[in-house]
Amino acid sequence: MTNASVYIHIPFCRSKCVYCDFASFAGMDHLMEPYISSLVTEIGHAHPMTADTLYIGGGTPSHLPASLLENVMGAFNNKFRLADGAEMTIEANPHSASREMLETAKKLGMNRLSIGIQSFNDRLLKTLGRPHTANDAVDTIAQARSAGFANISLDLIFGVPGQSAADLIADLEKAVALSPEHLSVYQLTLEEGTPLEEMVEKGKVMMPDDDEQLAMYESTVDFLKKAGYRQYEISNFAKPGKECRHNLAYWMGDEFAGFGSGAHSFTEGVRYANPDDPEDYIRDVTVGGESGVEILTDDKDKIIDFLLMRLRLVDKALKFEEINSKFEIIFEEVYNSALKNIEKHGFATISNSGFQLTSKGLVFLDSLLLEFEKV
Ligand code: SF4
């Protein structure tokens, strides 16, 4: 692998949001220094390459002190050459993106900021367990602009318990009024073992049903289209030319190198995963200089994983020849029954050369993949 996308994971958060099952941790700030030292060591062991994109995600990267972010970027710059016009994204949350942090990130070369807003409605932010208000979010966007970020993405969530269709439109209106270059609008999913799941089980809150979720999704797509944002992935919308190149590489099945706890890498057809727990990660790197084990060793799992990513792209039918050459199979024959079933249920349209999900298929991607898993 000589050219790739690079991902660096920062697992620390100020508090844990009730719906979150990411590899992120609150109350572990005492591990920040040893963690960043391990990250520097792990990056130091990587093969040198040219990075087309860099994405520093989390967790909450903006929760790191500026000096530790400088250490991370020092290690990155020592090891990797940046391609001309490389996209360099860092994630930030409104409660922690201080002026100093934003200026440091800009000075270190970051040219894209992804801000976790989730909602401009304080009642819904409280339901989600977010430690910030709508006003904090608006302030952060203004600070980011004045720090020089010309490419900003905002994350929003729909399908929050207690969120009406009008609440969603109000959130979209506020977001669009702030003129971000990119918007990610995710459907809230109930993850196993999260406090939100317990709240739903105890009847404290109620998730919207499938029809309500589908209606919210369709109104989001419609609203953002009219506002000049092109949908290019299930949950992602961009002004012309502002699609996230880093994530596009994942969805297209390109190779990438990941560093830090919970990070995955995909190189020469093999996928590796680092342990989610920062303490395990620090221990691995301290002992061996590296971390990570091979995952997805079964061919069928690799195909399902590829479909999970690739089918997310909108207006980009998956050609049979693309998947056939990648996996050396005749996909349309092996998975014929699954293809027929998803078409019958209105999840996809199929042609002689490939297939494309409908908007219903995009919303229920996880369920329709079960059809392929059954084969
Ligand atoms: S800030 Fe993000 S990563 Fe951290 S707990 Fe909340 S949703 Fe999870």
C-alpha cells in the first residue's frame, strides 16, 4: 500500500452520551498522555506512504489538550507524506472545541472540521445525554469560521425519542442557515447495552416506529435537496465538490490505515482491528510496538462487509463486475435468491449489469443484508 487514507482514533470523551456504543470512554483522561505516547509509537512502526486523506476521529478529538494533538501530528508528519490537496479532517464537539484547540488544529494543517451538533433543540440534546446546548453549537461554528475553517461538516441525528417531524425540520432549517459545506444526518439506532436501550425497555422513552423513521428520512432527503445539498450516501449530503473523500474511500472498499484503540486497517485485502479498550491498546503497543489482530477471515464475511459499505452510496449502482472481480465469484448467480427477495420487497432495483438500493432499501440496509447472510 503506497497511497492510502489514514485514520487516527482519539477515544476520550467528557461524558458518555446515552445512545453511544462507539469505542469512546469518559473518565479516562488520566490515560491521555500514555495513550498519545502509544499512538506515536504505533504510527512510528507503520509503513511509510502517501496519505490522500487524514481523519482524526473519536471519541472527541477536541477534548485533547492542544499539546497532545501536536504530538500526534508530529508522528503523522514524520511517517507520512501528504498528497497534494490532501483532505485533513478533525472531529470536534461544541463543549470542548475551544478557540485554542481550533486554532491549533488549523495551524497543524487540518482543513476540514466535523462538528457533532446532533440537534439544535435543547430538550432533545438532553434526551441524548449531550453535554452542550444549541447555543454552544452555534458559538463553535462561528469560532471555527473565524479560526479559518472553510470546510465544515455538521452531524445531526433524527429519530430521537420525543422528536416530532416539525422538530426535525426546525433542526435542518437551523443547520442550513449556518451554511455548512457538508451535513451528516444519522438515524438514531438503539444499540445493545446502552443507557438508551434501558430507558426504552423501562418505558421511560419511546423510539419512533419504522414508518415514522422512514418519513423523517425522506423529509430530510427532500429538504436538503431543495437547500442545495446533494445526497451521496445514506446519511451524507454535500455542497458540490464537498463530499468527504475519506469516508468515500471506506465506502468504495479502498485501503486505509488506522491507528489507536478501536481503529481498523485494510491493507492488501486483509482487515485488522485494534482493541477497543485504551488500556489494552496501550499494553499491546508497550509490549510489541504495534497492536491489532486480523478480522473478517471468512470470504463470505468479507463480501457482507463490502456490501454494507458499498451499498450506502446513492446514485452509484453496484456493478456485478465490480464485486465479481474483487471476490472472484459470480455474485449474481451465488446471491440470486437474495437479490430477488430484496427486489420483491422494494429494497432494490436490479438490472443485467448490477443493482441499486431504493430509498426504502437505504433506510433498512442492515435488515436487507440479512438476506445475503442467509445464502
Ligand atoms: S461525544 Fe460522540 S463518541 Fe463521545 S460519547 Fe457522545 S456520541 Fe459517543
